Amino acid sequence: MLRKVGLVMRKIQFTENQGPRVFADRLQQIGRELGVDIVFISPERHVSGHDWLPGFEHEKGDLVNYDIVLEQIEKHRIDHVIYTVSGFTYLKMFLKNSVLFPHSFPDPALTGYEMMKPFYQIVDKAIVQTEFLKTELSRNFGVNDVDVIPIGFSEALAERHFDPSQIVHNRILWIGRDEENRRPDLVLNYARLNPDKEIYMVFGGERYRESMKKYDIPSNVKLQFALSQDEIFALMNSSKVYWSCSKFDTFAMPLTEALAMGKIVVKPEHPCYNHISSRHSFAGNEKNWFELVNMAAASPMSHSMDNRYYAFDQFSSRVMKEGYKDFFDGWLRE
């Protein structure tokens, strides 16, 4: 009989084609292979389809949903829970075996970080995606029972879609959200200044189709919304450069996928991206990003096998599976 583990995420995280949903599906599949049934649990009420509407601030919404979440946990007879948002930290009061896997973190670069901080004061066990976050949890909150397990990428997709002959040499790819922290405005400015480049901007949710209407979109920018993983990898394959200009990330899954597809990568110099450190990944900031993107696009190389080998070694779903096997072997005995 499969052991049950609850995965508590917000409703919107389960419904959008973005990192949290991809992680949830991958963890569920890995769980099956390891004899663990990952049960999805999310609140239904006080949930907004948008970020930060009055009355729907994330942590407030989490707190008023505890009864629904606990009912689901009890119905499935679950005694081990992984939760991805800090508002559910108080599950520890009801379930001894609850562990935080943060999709966000109380860093000043992120919206609502002040609201997150009190919840982190009572975290005692966590799984994080990078050594950087492990250090931050210890330094800021004294949490030292921390396992580092990356969110893997699909080797099957990275193998199926890899075809360097399809690369369009002036194609730049950016994946993110229409949020200030992700800096879509910078990408649009770059496009205006570089009309010879073809820029794809990919957004995880359909809701951004509406919010992007506030911008003047240059003709060399192509907007895409809620793509499947297959579509992401196909588009990734045809792009020469992958550019991330976010202020902060807990993992930056598209960056690891870009490495796996052999893209030349331009990323932020913030230490939260230290794990993206292969031969053809270049760190910069607002002062030099445009130059770095242009240099990457102008490179005589069309792709980087160094980046691809590095990603397969560090971040593949095989690495993720090994990490969770070791974690479950210890945790599920408790």
C-alpha cells in the first residue's frame, strides 16, 4: 500500500502552467515510482485569480482556509504534509510531520515579504531547491533541518526537442510573469532598442493576457500564454539566448531548462542564481544586460553543450528523484 503525503498549495498554483504546477505533477510522478501517493490539497475559498487584490492577500487567504485544508488532510488520513506557502506554517500545530518547500521566500525583492516573515519564525523543517536558500533559512530564521533537492526537468522533453539545426539566431526567450519583480518592462525596452531581434515573452497564466494590454508592445515581441511543457521546450530549442532579469528566485526552473536545452544564458548576478553557473551562463544587471544579450546573440556558437551536460548532471528529474528517495526514506519513518 502506498504511503500518503499531502501537498498543500494554493488553488491558483494548481491551475496555472507555471513552476508550482510543474513541480506538483513531477513530485506526484516521482512519488508513484517511490511508493508514495502525493495527494493534492488546496483551499477553495478566499482565493483570487490575481495577485494582491484587497482582501485576498496570500497569507490572509491561507489563514482563513485552515479548516478546509485540515478537513481534506483528515479525509485522506494523511499524517505527513509538504506545504509550499508560508501561510500554512501553522499546520505544524496540527501535524508534527509538516515540512515547508518554499515557492517564495521573505526577501525584500518580493512583494509581501514583510507579511511572510512572521510565518518563517516557526518553521523547523524545510526542503529547498538551492544551497543559497539553505544558507538563508539558517542565517535569517535559525532553521537548520533543511534538505536541498532541486526541481528537476524532464529528460524526455530535453532529449525529444533538442535539435540545434532549428535555432533562430536572433531569437531571445524570456519566461516570467507580469509582475514588477520579473521586470517585463526591461524586456520591452530591450526590444524597442534592438528591432533586429525577435523576442518571445512567455507568461504562465492566461490572466496575463489581460494585464499585458497596459504596455505598448513592440512589433518584434511575440507574447505567449499558458504554454504546455512540450511547447516550452520546443520554443526553448528554437531560441539562441535565454534571458532572465528577475530580482529574486527560489529556483528559476526555466533557467535550468534553458541550460538543459543548451541555450546561452544571461541571468541576474544576485547570489540566489549561483546554482546557474555553467560555462556559457553570464551574470549581469540593469546596466549591462542589454549588452550581454547582444553579445550572446552574436556569439559564433549556436548552442552550448557545456550548459546541457551541466544541467543533466545537476538538475534532471533523476537528481530530483534521488533526493526525494533519501528524504522520504528518513521522514516517512517519523
